[in-house]
Amino acid sequence: MRQPSLIARRVAAASVSLVVAAGAAACGPEDNDAKSSGGDSRPHKGGTLTVLNSNPQSDFDPARLYTSGGGNVPSLVFRTLTTRNRENGAAGAEVVPDLATDTGRPSKNATVWTYTLKKGLKFEDGTPITSADIKYGIERSFAAELSGGAPYLRDWLIGGADYQGPYKDKKGLDSIETPDELTIVFHLNKPEGEFPYLATQTQFTPVPKAKDKGTEYEEHPVSSGPYKVVKNENDGERLTLERNTYWSASTDAERKAYPDTIDVRSGLDSSVINQRLSSSQGADTTAVTTDTNLGPAELAKVTGDKELASRVGTGHFGYTNYIAFNPKVKPFDDPKVRQAISYAIDRSSVINAAGGSSLAEPATTYLPNQKSFGYTPYDLFPAGKSGNAAKAKELLAQAGHKNGLTVTLTHSNSKDFETSPEIATAIQDALKKAGITVKLQGLEENDYSDKIHSAKTEPGFFLAHWGADWPSGGPFLAPIFDGRQIVKDGANFNSGFLNDKSVNDEIDAINKLTDLDEAAKRWGALDKKIGEQALTVPLFHPVYKRLYGKSVKNIVISDWTGVLDISQVAVK
């Protein structure tokens, strides 16, 4: 996603590769009722699922949400044309139909996409869902007062760049056609083979025009999913969801909707969440979290307790933590200096600083190590486990720095184990062995974000990270390395200011492909080609470790989100 710190808050994936933790099976531990009834650990309908989160589910309007695959809590209420496959591991990185009968039918050049809705779809009040409702839901996401969602529709739809939304322009977007109640057609200004992925975003949620209340719609959005909102307090801090009786499982192969009620409680301290899930008492026996990881100290405690260890879900979201270079700033304009730093990195110490090997995996590629991204293994500047100081010194000497050099590394002061002081210090120590003196510049989160994302103030050497809007190389490589996405006045993510015609052309060529497996291979090859320029130093991919209550069953963690999917969870 565009900005990992943003997705961490909005997607709560994050933000942002995957298995179920050792000891945790496809179904969770049996609860007391199951044991007393003959050990039936199968999931059953009923009960209340409690969600304990740090970040409130704010902006609970499908137009304003920035999600991956429709999000976790949002996808209980908002159905979209397509959605993520709700399966464990790599199978869960596939896009599948949701409201539509298929993942979309492209024109020959992938500039026109046609969808047909399933028959019998209904809103929570029993009225039919039509293609016009989806068109209107998309159009309202263009309104300035409902901004915040993914920007792709504005970029991809013909006329999208200038459209101001239905409140100002009642005519609507001509590039979205609804020839009948079950058909919707999208006209794009360029080929986009990954449009089915985009159609998982909540902006594709149907919204009945007659029920739209603008900025107040989030208080009670009209449900198209298995649950409806019955309470929304303090801008998403407390959400209560109950069954939508007009939702039909016959039209929805993805959401299980086992619990009767979903009680989302947010604004909690992460340590409190993990303590409550660890103790698993009262209502917390049927509780989960969608945004709070176990930290290093907590994980050490959990690992030593067999019962707790069996209640840890482990997952990998498409996300990379890395060092970024600005080649406009000396000495990073010299590729040999960038290569030297690449060789000098001690990934073992970096991973220890990130919480240890249980919470971070070493990265030598920019793309995450998952098939759906097109992961192609390479290590262009092999540093080994502890850095190759000798090779780094050799390159520095060739660059005219035989006596070493002094550089400044900018990082965040947030205790996030990603861009924080611990990681910066590990890099400082490793580079010292190669004769590079690193001065650390720590900034508060807002100042850090503003500085590194401005083309005018971007430092030469800083810590960064990137997460995926969907599990493909496209939203990973294009925002960072497509020269046409360099933003001179505004938020810029192409930190290396790379504007290579061959790279731009290959991005365009891959975007034309509707065979996503073939596209993935091309993204992997492009990742390696870009990596040769040493504009980044991949450091590690995070691993998510999250506790769940002892009576929670049917744990599903996909390679799309990396976290427990609450649409699959049962509490009985």
C-alpha cells in the first residue's frame, strides 16, 4: 500500500507469505462445551466474537477506507465485485468472485472490464443490489469529503482525474456503464490486467443512493455482507455488528459468518490486548485481534508455554523493510558507495533488532518472498549473515574513499521495530566495520514521514518500508520505481528518483497481461533488474504473531493479509 504506516493503521494488517503457527491447526483448541459433548471441535454458528484492537475502525465508510482485499472487519459488512480467497497460505493470495459471477471479463487489450452480478443479492433492508448501486458507490468515493481510499480509480478510469463525485456532478462517470441491473462495465485509460485485484477494494461496495447521508453514512452504512452495523461509537472505537438476515450464504462462498454478534473494541494498549488474550477469561475466551502483534518479550513468554503457543497465529503480509538511497545526495550518487553499504549490512543483527527470527525474515529481494508477487530469489550483493566488510572496503576504495566516509542515517523514533532506533543502531554498528561512520538522525513520526516523502527534503540515506495493496508485484514496484510516479510537489515514494524508460516500458507491458501467473514471473524478473542499481537495501520481511482466545475455532490466515480472517472464525 502506498504508505506502510498508513496501512498499518487503516488495514491493520499490516499495512501490508504464510502458515498457521506451530501447534495451531485449521481449527482452534476445543472449548469446554466441545469437550463435554464428545470432543466436537467443528465450528458451529452462534455466540459473540470479541475483537480487541489498538486502532479504532475509523472512517467506516466504504468510500473512505484504504484496505487490502476489502479489509478484515469491513469485509463483514461490505461486499465487493471480487474479494480475496479465504484460504490458508498461498491459496489465499488468489482473487475470487464476490458479488460478481466471475473475476471480470477483459477486452483484448484489458482496457474494458465487464462484470455480471449474481442473482438474488440484497441489502440489509431486503432491497435488491443492482449494478447502479455499485456505480454510485464508486462515484461517491471521488467526492472530496469522502477521500481516503485507494487512488487507483482516479488514475485508471477514463475521466477519473477530473471527476468530483456525485454531489457536485450528478451526471456521473461515463466510463462506468450499467446497461442493465446485473451488468457493469468499466472503461480504463490504459491496460490494467490486475483490475480484478482492484475490484476487491471497498470502493466497489454497492451503496443505495436513497440511503446515502454523505459524511454521516459511516454511522450506519447499508450492509451487503453477512453483518450489519447496529452501533458505531466514537468514530469506530466501539462497533457492534449483528446478522444481516437478508445475506444469503448461497451467494457468498467466502464468508462463513459463524458468530451471531461481532463486538469490536478499540483504543486499547497493545500490552493490555495481549494480556487479555493470554489470560483468555470470560468474554476474552472468544476474542481475537486484527492489529496487535506479540512483541519480542511477549513472544518469549508465549514460546515457553505450550498452551499459549498453540494459540498463536503466524502469518506473512506482503511487506518489505529496507534502506533507501537518494542518489541526488552525495556520496550516494555513486553506485559503488550504495553497493558497499549493501555488502556491509549485517542482516543477523538487524533481525535481532527487529525482534528476532520469529518476527522477521532476512530479505535480499525487494519483492516479498511469496509466489503471488513473482518472488525470484537473488542476492546481488551477498553480505552473508553478518556482512562482508572486506568487499565493502574494496568498493569504497574504488569510489575514492579508501579511508572510509561519514554519512547520516535518518530514521523514526517510533518504537515500531521497523524504522526505529534499534534498527538504525544495528546498521550503524555493521557499517562501522567497513569503515563507514554513521551518524543517526532520529525524527518523530510525523516529521520523519514528511521529510522522507518530500522530493525537496528527502535525505540521502534513510529507513523505509512498503506494503502491498494486493498480492502482486505491480503495487509494489510501480509506486517506488516508475519514473512517471515521481511527485515533485506532494507525497513522493520513488525515493531513488528512478526514471528508466526500459523499466517504465516493462511496467506498462506487464500491466497489459491478464494472465496473473505470467505477470508474476515478469514482476520477479523486473525486481532483479531494478535491484542491480542498488537504490535500496532490502533488510527483512516482518512475521506476524498474534494470540487468539482459547475458544476460538477455524483459524484461517492467508498470504494476502497475513492475519487471522475473522470472516472464517467460529466461537462455538
